[in-house]
Amino acid sequence: MTKESVIEVLKTVIDPEVGVDIVRMGMVKNVEISDGEIKCEIALTTPACPLATEIKENVKKTLEENFGKEHKINIVLVSDVRKSKETTIGVQRIVNLDTIKNVKNIIGVYSCKGGVGKSTLSVNLALALAKAGAKVGLLDLDLHGPNIPLMLGIVGTPKIRDSKIQPVEVMGMKVLSIGLLIDNSSPVVWRGPIQTTAVKQLFEDVNWGDLDYLILDLPPGSGDIQLTLAQNIPISGIVAISTPQLVAVVDTIKGINLFEKMGTPNLGIVINMAYYICSHCREKNYIFPKADIDLYLKDKNIPILGEIPIDPLIAQGSDQGKPIVYEYPEHEISKIYQEIASKVASSLSVRTVKRELNIK
Ligand SMILES: Nc1ncnc2c1ncn2[C@@H]1O[C@H](COP(=O)(O)OP(=O)(O)OP(=O)(O)O)[C@@H](O)[C@H]1O
Ligand SMILES: [Mg+2]
């Protein structure tokens, strides 16, 4: 038996999401054959892969069926996040993308409405990806209400090195917010052109370094900032978020069209404060008619990435700078955020791999 024959056998293992074999996908990184053992290194396209166990089992089973009599099979999972393509179709880019050239995926968290939970989702999504082992950055782009410093309990100002702002390292992530750069206690008037300059600087003047995922906490609405971003920043995908009223969902999906028109795909929607769980009987209670939303989104072909309950633990976590995914990683609500993170990460990697392999 040779390394080549092992690789031939691995060509029969199909990636469940992309539907092509793992060798063609470039997931087989290393095969070592030594006395009595075949060691095989498989690189997942994201450390947050929801099907990691299934893939590992499939590889192990296939190799055992073929070589198991004489060899012990040792499968090592690693990850190799793929870089998504630049999707902006900006007429004339005004942002220099040098500082984000080593950022593999940029994810925008968006809603057209204020106060629906964008910042809370951005924080917990970023933490869930970091917990899975990814290199994560979080950029607060809400110039009028930069809440990320409070939500992560960050105080102080970022350091400057080689004339670039260093994001603050907190909870295993690189974080930056306009709230850390200006006096956050008094209101700031941001006229249109100044907004554009500020957004430009939060990319150009910051040492973002190597990142698998950069999460953007976007401000609400569809105005200057959103347009600047859509035209200039290669956002890999948008995660929409809405509260569970049909009117709110409809407006948010309308806002998403702005990004879609500029070539940025919508990865799906998170319904926040979707239901509450009775503290006595633990029953799930939906206040707004869920069926209408489900029907509307099905019709528009927009996947629901997850439903998050309204829960005091989430609000407390945000207010006290101790987000639920960090503070209570095993809590059932943290698991929902982790599932959302896995879906987002795998949706991005499936898109990237399909594009690389020219598969529809
Ligand atoms: N599922 C939830 N359960 C309870 N409280 C929540 C939930 N999601 C968000 N909150 C709380 O609701 C408030 C608004 O959330 P958040 O600041 O994340 O919204 P936002 O969309 O970013 O708002 P803005 O448009 O002002 O930036 C916060 O106090 C937050 O802690
Ligand atoms: Mg916010």
C-alpha cells in the first residue's frame, strides 16, 4: 500500500455539503504511512464546521474498510479557512484595501432597524467563531451609537504602532470601535462626507493582520455608510437580523437588496427575541405569528439561521460587558449562537469552494 493508494480511496469520501470528494476539495493535507498506522490530516474549510464529526467518521470508516486489517487509522482534523472572493462592484473604490488583504472573510451584521440586536449578535457571533478556533476580528461601524466597547467591557484607547491603530485584543478577538477613538460620552455630529472618511479610516488605518473572519457591526438603515461599505469593502456575506414582526422582517429584507445589488450575498436571517421561555414551565411562547414570517422567508428563499429567545441573561451580558457566549458557553442560548456561527461559516466556505471548483 502506498500514499497514492490511500489518496485514491479517499476520493470516494464525499463532502456532505459541497457534494464533491474531499481530495478534489483540497481537504487532504497530509498522509503518512508508518509501521501499522495510517495518519491522515484533513483540513476542514472552517473550524466552525457543523459536520466535522461526520466528515471525520466517514474518512475513518472508509480507510478502515480498505486498510483496517493491517493498519490503525488515525485521523487528525485541522482547518484551513478559504478566502472568499472580492465581491464589491464599486464604481470607483475610495478605500485602500491593503490592511485587510489578509482577512479571509468579512461578514456584515445588518438590519434596517435600530435596537433589534445587531450589536449583541455581532459580539456573540464573533465570540462563537473565536471559540471554535478561528482568528476573529470585530469592527463596530456604528458611528452614532458605538456599543461594542460597553458590550465587551473595553476601557482605554487602542495603541498606535507604525502609524497604524492596533485593534484591542479581548476575549480572543481583535476589536475596534469608533467609541474607543473618540470621547464616547458626548454626541458627535457626523455629516455625510465625514462618515465616509471615518469608515474609510477604520479599515485603512488599522492593523487588522491575519484574520479568518472580520465581523462588521453595521449601523441601521440604508444610507451613506451602508452605501460606502457596499461599494468599497469586499463583504463576503450579510447576516440579516430582525425582530419577529413580519413588517420588520420585510423592511430588513428590503435593506438587504442594497447589498445584493452591489454583489454581496445575503447568508440568511436571524430572528431575535423570537420567543420567550416561561421561567416556570420552560414552554416556548411565540408572541408574533411565526407562520407568516416562515412563509414570507420561504417564498423569498432566505434561510433562517436561527431563532434567539428574548432572555434577561442576554441583556445583562451585553450591559455588563460579559456576553453570554463568553460567560456561559454551555448555556442553551449560547448553543444557538454557536449553531448560527457554524451555519454562517459553512455557508461562506461552501460558496467559496464551489466557486473555486466551478460548481453551481
Ligand atoms: N435576545 C435578546 N434578549 C434580551 N435582550 C436582548 C436580546 N437581544 C438584544 N437584547 C438587548 O436589546 C438591546 C438592543 O440590542 P442591540 O444593542 O444589540 O441592538 P442594535 O440593533 O445593535 O441597536 P442599535 O441599532 O441601537 O445599534 C440591548 O440592550 C441588548 O442587550
Ligand atoms: Mg448596535
